Amino acid sequence: MIADGRQDATLDLDDGSFVTPEADLERLLHEHVKDVGAEFRVFVFPHLHLDVLARRSHFQIAKGDAVVHHTLEPLVAELKDTVNSFVRWPEGQLRSTAHLLMQAVFQRPGDAGTVYLQCARVATFAQLPWGAIVRDRYCTILLERLQADDQVAPAVADEVLTFLLPRKALRVRLVHCGLSFLGRDPASDPNLVAKLQVLVDTDFATQEPVAALEAWLRLTELGLVAQGVLSSPAALFRLIAPAAIRESRRELITRVRWAITDLGAQDDLPEAWRTQP
């Protein structure tokens, strides 16, 4: 009771039976997200940067927030700028870019292909104020998850690689991801081969000989034809020292010998490969 005799109201949490609805970010952030309509939009909220939220949580001694920040520390260490970066597709909901990536990695929803493509688009948005390191880390996590997904259609992987192809710092990751989808769908193989031809050039073969050799072997074993340095043993093997392969991936030497024998191309090998014990 209060002084004038009216009954006061006490608010408390329920008994645990209430099901908390999914956060409606557009309602919570309505003062910042206005008149979006059906257009695709990107939003960056400085007041929701994790550094700001962590300081506020510490000042308020907010135990629940502190637990959430503790849980997200590994994400924050690598991809802090993705937490307060939000995107909204037409007819879709407002989502943080960190949420999208974690959804792809941990949940694999029924529309996983759509989520993978959304993450790939996010990584290339010039509107997002991310540095190259954050973008490459975002892409790396996406590519690793995509490569491990044996259910997603190769056509989805091809589209993701199309978005990420310009990220030169990720060429090894892009090559490995492309190779993992070769041979699954004949309709997608030509596009994947075309991307491998672009990725595995002379500079790449010299700097990343193991990945280049893996690409040639996979193409050869599947009977797929490529151009450029992947076109023949003579084109590729002159760029790769067999000693470098033997030291790091000895089993590839055996696979090379089998592939060369099957092709009947022993005479196309450079002298260093023919005489290597």
C-alpha cells in the first residue's frame, strides 16, 4: 500500500514459463531505422559498439551484460566491428553482420545457402567501415564453414566465390574451398574451374606451391581441363621445386607420379621432377 491507500504494483520476473520472443531490432532501434521500405540498407551504430557497451556494463555493474560480454570475447577479439554493423534485405529483418556469420557457422539453418550468400555480400559492402583485416577474417570464417558443409549446393559455393574472388589475401582459402566442391555437380564444375584458373596464376604457383599442386592434381584426377598454369605438367611443374613439396606434403609426390603415369606425360616433366628420388 502507498500513502493515499491505493495498492502499489510490484514487477518481477515470471516463473520461467514465459517464452522470450526474438529481439525485434527495428522496434528497439526505431529512432535510427526509419523509412527503410523495401530497399536494402546498411546501418552502423557507434553507440552500440562493443567498447561502448562494455564500458557502460562495467559502470552499471550489470552482471547479465558482463556474462554476455565474457561469452563474446573470442568474437570481439577477431571481429569487434561486425557487432554494431547491421544490414537489412528487402522483406527481411534487421540483423547484425556478426549475427549472420554466427548463424552460418553454428546453426546451419534450412536456408543455409541464402545465409552464406548474405555473408559473402556483407564482406564486400563498401558502406561498412571495416578495415581489410576484419573483412578477411570475416571471409575466412565463412569459407571454412562453407568448405565443411557437404550439403550445400556447389552453385552456392560458386556464387560465394564470385563475391570473394577479389580478396587476394584469401587466395589459398578460395582455392581450397573451390577444390572441395569440384566434382559434385557437373553443371557447376566449369565455373569453378574458371575461378581456379584466375586464382592459380604464375605468382600464386611460385608463392603457394602446395595449394597450386593440389589444384592441378584435383583437376587431373577428375578429368577436368583448365587453362594457364593448370593446363599441363609442363606449364605448372617448372614453377614448383619438388623439394618444397616433399618437405611439407610428401604424399603429394606419390599422387603426382600416379597422375603423370595415367596421363602418359612423363616426358613433360622438368628434369628436377624426373630425377627427384
